[in-house]
Amino acid sequence: MAQDESTSTSISELIKQIAGNSVSTSDVYEGKVTGVSPLKITLVNDEKIVLSSVNLVVPEHLRKKSSPVTFDGVTKYVTIFEDLKVGDKVYLLTYNSGKKYFVLDRI
């Protein structure tokens, strides 16, 4: 079902609704994955800022995870979640006075 502009909500607005005044909409950024080993994310609006794994917290659903599945006595591993890839765009939430960024999700 398509949403019109009056009912659509940005990720910033959703976070603001959930967190109240403790999070500013200016704390949410867009980033682009520019490296994966090691992970590097460049801010879309400021390409001079390149975040590394030291600055990033990546939730489990954005990291590769496999699980064994047995069918007819044969066990195989299936991938449940995929790692971030170069070119992926993500939402980032900054905290700790801008020193750390939590990767919210892919865009």
C-alpha cells in the first residue's frame, strides 16, 4: 500500500517519537559503506568523515550469520543475515558526543 506524503514518516521522526527529547533529529545521519575489511562508512553529507570499526556499533542483523538446517538427514548451513557490502547506504545514530555511531539499518 502506497503512502502519501501526509502519512509518511522519516527515520529521524520515528526515532524522535520513540526517544522523545533525548535524541535530536540532527543525531541521525546517512552513510555509505566504502570498505568492508575493515569496515568503513563515509557520511553522505560530509565525505571528509570516514568512520571505522572503532567508531561503529553494528547490530547482529547487519552482520553475516549462518545457521545449520537439517532436512532428510542432510545438514547444510544457510545464511540468515548478510554482511554490509561496499555501496550499501545506511542510517547512523550518533551518541557519546559524536564519538560513536550505531548503524540502525540499511536504507
